[in-house]
Amino acid sequence: MTTPPKVALITGITGQDGAYLAEFLLNKGYIVHGIKRRTSLFNTDRIDHLYRDRHEKDVRFFLHHGDMTDSSSLVRILQQTQPDEVYNLAAQSHVAVSFEEPEYTANSDGLGVLRLLEAIRILGLEKKTRFYQASTSELYGLVQEIPQKETTPFYPRSPYAVAKLYGYWIVVNYREAYGIYACNGILFNHESPIRGETFVTRKITRALARIKLNLQECLYLGNMDAKRDWGHARDYVEMQWLMLQQDKPEDFVIATGVQFSVRDFVNAAAEELGITLRWEGQGVEEKAYDEKGVCRVAVDPRYFRPTEVETLLGDPTKAKEKLGWTPRTTFNELVCEMVREDLRAAERDELVKKHGYKTMNYKE
Ligand code: NDP
Ligand code: GDR
């Protein structure tokens, strides 16, 4: 007798991690259900290659309308899908935006976690359903220890991080109170060619590729001294799955253990594109010029955050020992892959422009 395929439910399936995780689980033979929000335009670009018409045979990928702020949708979808594993990746995930929309961020990123855990309880799925929570290195904020590991005290520095702190502890509480197999993956920054365009890495690779093809003149950034531990999203989603395959639920830091500044990222991307940058000035006056003396990178204080997370560096020793974690992609490989894909996108835009059509001009 063959065992039936496992069923996974992914919230945030239209996001960067949701797309990589869905592909990973489908390749493992899972039936994958995803929750997506109703939007006025299609927002399924990242998962379109996985989608198959429901009328075809052996379809294993399904999308449901729902929202982290709407308990009724979450209970209904959990009841319909009866998942073995829930991956809670949905969030208002932009730190700067959380200062502009703090209440909504608390609702979706904090209370949303509670709603899902309660849905598991209401439906009596505590023994069946395993739960992964997308926790974050932003919890460390104003760092209390270098590098940061599972036992490092938290000091969140944004409405986003404070909301995620609630999510972190409600997962621990439901694990201890009700015996739910629930874990926090404390993931450090992870990027990819499908990273949202307003996160700093993608903003840099997209802008420099467009500068290379004369589609844009200058890239404006905020704090270029900020340091991050950047890995590849494709590597990290495998760890999300592995955390749910252990004998007992535990929380894990996933990081590379290597740190670079935003300026380092700019330099690496520029080098990959063959743009030589000459840096001048400091603070808000800092600028980078190309070979012809054209200013290509400058500071716009609008991108400074009311409270900043200056430095993050993870210690992934526990994940190495218990999950066999080794990051596959180096910093330079990540930058190259992102630059290559954004250059292809810029080439497409160049062609569109050449034929007299307008291209997207949004640069935030
Ligand atoms: P993205 O911003 O790319 O994706 C977020 C997803 O959540 C999108 O599918 C989005 O939908 C969805 N979403 C947002 N709000 C709601 C809501 N109210 N109801 C339902 N869905 C919602 O994030 P990532 O893929 O990069 O990150 C995945 C998770 O991991 C997030 O929780 C993030 O906070 C966390 N995280 C990310 C890290 C990283 O470096 N990438 C590091 C550590 C943690 P839509 O497409 O409609 O906007
Ligand atoms: P972060 O990612 O805040 O770490 O959160 P982001 O790429 O937005 O910022 C990283 C650092 O770069 C600085 N920075 C800029 N950031 C943006 N977005 N735009 C700019 O122009 C700019 N200039 C400088 C920022 O100030 C910051 O210090 C990401 C998200 O994916 C979270 O959801 C996740 O939890 C954490 O990573 C781990």
C-alpha cells in the first residue's frame, strides 16, 4: 500500500519564500495549498510556473483566497485542507513600511500568527498539524551579543520586529501549553532574483542593471553602513522544511555567519556589471561616480529609518549540528545571480523602450 502524499499549507505563497518553498515541496511529492490575498491585479508572477488548471489530472497545487487579518478565512481553509504542515510565511515584511503602517503590521504579523494557531486548536488539529513560523533576525535589533544565536536576548527596533516578537512568543507558548509541534525559524536576510524590488539588495541590482543600459541615471539609498548576513532564499526554504521533520519541535537560527555592508553590496553588483565606482564624501554627502564622472549612487535621507538595525550577524551552529545546514550559495554567487537576472529584465525594458512603449519607472 502506498502512503498518501503529505499536505502542506503555505501562507504568503505569492512572496519570495512562498514561491521557493512551494516548488521545493512539490518536488518532494507534497500536495501544496497556498493562501493568497485578493488583489485588483494578478500578483502570482512568482508561482505562475507551478500553476496548473484544476481540470487537469493529478493537480497538486491549489490556491485559496484568505488573509492573515481574517480568522474566518483561515479556519475555513484549514478545515478544507487538513494540512500535515503549515508554513506561516505571510507578513507585511518591509521594516520601513512598518513605521508607516504599524497597526496593520501588528495585526497581520503578530495577531495573524495567533489566528492560525487558534484555528489549529479550534479544529482539533493539534496532534496532526506541524507549524512553522517565519521569525526573523530583526528580533535582535539593537544587538546584545555578536554573533547572534538562539539564546541571544531580543531587542526589536521597529513595529515589524515588535509584531514578529509577539509571533515568536505565541508559537513558544502554544508549543508548551498545548503540545503543538510548532517552531520558529529565526532567519537572517535571504535574497534572490525574485526578492521584492524595494528591499535593498534587489533595489541595488535592479537599479545598477538599468544604469548600465542607460534606463536610469542614479540610485538613491539610505544607510549604506548597515551590515547584514545575506544568504540565498532557495537554500533557506529547505531549512524551513527540515525544522518540521525533526523528532521534537525546536527553534533555529539560519544564517551564513558572514557579514557585508550595503556599500559592499553596491560595489559587488557594480563590479559584476563592469561599472567602476569612485566614492567621495561621507554621511548624507556620500556619492559614487562612474568612469565618466556621472553620479551613480547617492544618499537620500528619506530612506533612513526612525530606529535602525545597524548590524546583524548570525551564528548557525545549532542548525549545522542538528539539521546538517551548510549554506550552498556564497555572497558573490548571490550577487551575480541577482545581477544577471536584473540585467535580462533591463534588456527587455530597453527593447520595449526602443519600440516606443513605456517601461515601469518606479524606483523605491
Ligand atoms: P515577501 O514580502 O516576499 O512575501 C510576503 C507574503 O505575505 C506575500 O505573499 C504577501 O502577499 C503575503 N501577505 C502579506 N500580508 C498578508 C496578509 N495580511 N494576509 C495574507 N497574506 C499576506 O516576504 P518573504 O518571502 O521575503 O518573507 C517570508 C516571511 O519570512 C515573512 O513573514 C517575512 O517577514 C519573514 N522573513 C523574511 C526574511 C527575508 O530575508 N526574506 C528573513 C526573516 C524573516 P502579497 O503578494 O499579496 O503582497
Ligand atoms: P531588512 O531589509 O530591513 O534587513 O529586512 P532591507 O533590505 O529593507 O534593509 C537592509 C538594510 O539596508 C538599509 N538600506 C536600505 N533599505 C531599503 N529597503 N532601501 C534603501 O534604499 C536602503 N538603503 C539602505 C536599511 O536601512 C537596512 O539597514 C529584511 C526583510 O526581509 C524582513 O522581512 C526580514 O525579517 C529581515 O530582512 C531579516
